Amino acid sequence: MLISILSAKTDSDSKKDYKRLKQIMLEVEEWEVIEDLIPILQPFADATDYLGGSKYCTHSTMIPILIDIFKRLKPLTSIGEKKAAEINLKNPEIAFDNQVSIEDDDEEQPNPTATRKLKIKEPVITRGLIDKIKLTLYAAMKHYWNDLFTPKALLPSLLDPRIKQLSFVTVSQRFDTEGFLSNKYEEEKLLLSSSSSASSSTQVNSKEKKKKKPQKYDSIFASFKKPVIPTTDEVNDYLDLKEISIESDPLMWWHGHQEQFPILSKLARRYLAVYACSTSSERLFSDAGNLLTSKRTRMSPKLFKKIMFLKRNSIHLESIHPIHSQLELF
């Protein structure tokens, strides 16, 4: 459309723009390659959007998402695997680099320090380009994520009650991860028992020094409550439970089952509370910069912390103070 409009113009600037645009205009084959790239790159965009969230658990779903992308890019033949292994990621023609210089553009000066030099007027050789891109992405994932299927990497997913069956890996890899969780559980159990014995001896010594306190009153309704007895084998009992809905919050689930799984719930909070990306921290710094501007330099640190706390935790306000209770005040 634009090139047709410029071709009808008679002024010198339009003719110059028409000539330059015609030289860099994409060919039909290049447009077809771009269309074929969309389904290849779309999973990366979806993963980036989802794992960049800060209002839900992302650490446990990071490895399953990466494994899914890894399987999509995996070559179907052994020849493809061999070609992917031969790819040198240090090659400047393959590596993703921001330092790119355009060599044959009359209106742009070439960057002498750039590692990659492109000739924008030359058409791209599109034959086999899609397969080459997929192989390069596959080789890059194998290079940077070579521990996707290890028990240590799969442990957060196993502690997520939504996906604890680990249906995205083999049976042997799932068994290895369950064994790794059992070892972690025994270590945590031993650590808690040693710390509780040390604290109990300290409490005995402190009680001897203190005066006798009045006996605590037990409510007459206390006998109606059924106590939750902690399970003796937390790992197997947890694994025997059915998976919960994918829309559920795993941290809330563990909060409701912490009496039944006191040790496992502690492990789960330790792993599931980690963010998969640093975008939440970057958003926090952006919010702080928007709040503490040059016109608010006299704001006290105490007030600044309170405003930032309200900003980041406003989503929980309704659960603490429901709307109907706020309307009753008016």
C-alpha cells in the first residue's frame, strides 16, 4: 500500500523513499517464513507472560513449561539430534546479540564494534531456514537448561498439588523425584526433632526459674472439635491424594493441610514461594520510583514503606475487610 502511494509521487523525497523502500521490501518467501515462525515462537511468548506473573505460583510450573517447549523443538530423527549437537552457540552468526550493524544502508552508519553485520538489501535464503531456527533454539535450550529432568529441578513441581503426578516426564524420572523428596523430608524431620529437643530442654530450665502461672482455661466447646492427627508417612500420604484443579492456589492448599503435613508444608512453602522470574522485583523498583519522585523528597521512610505495602498488597484488602462490612460503616 505504502509503496504504491510513494510510486505515484513526483517530489524528490518521495522518490527517494520509494527507491529505498523497494530495496528493503520483503519478498513473498520471507513473509511466508515469518508466518511459519509464529507457531514456533508463540510458546516462548506465552511462557514469558505467564512466568512473569507475581500474583500466583510460578516456580513449580516453570520446568513443565520449559519441558513442553523443549519437546516441541526436539528433532524427530537422530540426524537432527546430531546436527543440533554440532551447533556452536559461540558463533556470532548464530548467537543472539544486540550489537548488530547494517552494512548497506545509506542512511545509517555501520557500527564498527558490532559482532554481526547484516546486509539489509540482500534477500534472505529461506530454504531450510525454519528447520535451522528450530535446531538452533533446541541446541540453546539443551545448553542453558541441561538439568530439566533432574530430581532437584522437578521437586517444586512435585510439591505442587496441581501437577504432582509429573505427567510430563517418564515414570523413572518421577520415581527418582519422589525418592529425592523422601530424602529431603527425612532431613527436615531430623532437623526439626533435634531443634525441638534443644528447645524443650531450654524451656524446662526456664520454667524452673519462673513462678507458677494460673492454669489456662479450656473452652467447654473444645471437645467438639476434631483434632487433625499428623500423618506418620507424609510423603506417601501426600502422593496418594488426587491432584487439585489447575486454577487452585497451591500455597492456599498447603496452608489448609499444614496440620496434616507439618513437615511437607514447610518444604512446600520454601520452594513454591520462589518466583520464576525477576519481573516482580523489577515492578517493585518501578513502583518505588514512581512513588518517590523529585517532588516527594521529604516523604519519611516510614510513610514510604506503608504506601508501598498497601500498593503491593491491595489485592488482599477485600479478603481482610470485605466490601459488605465496609458499607455497614456508612
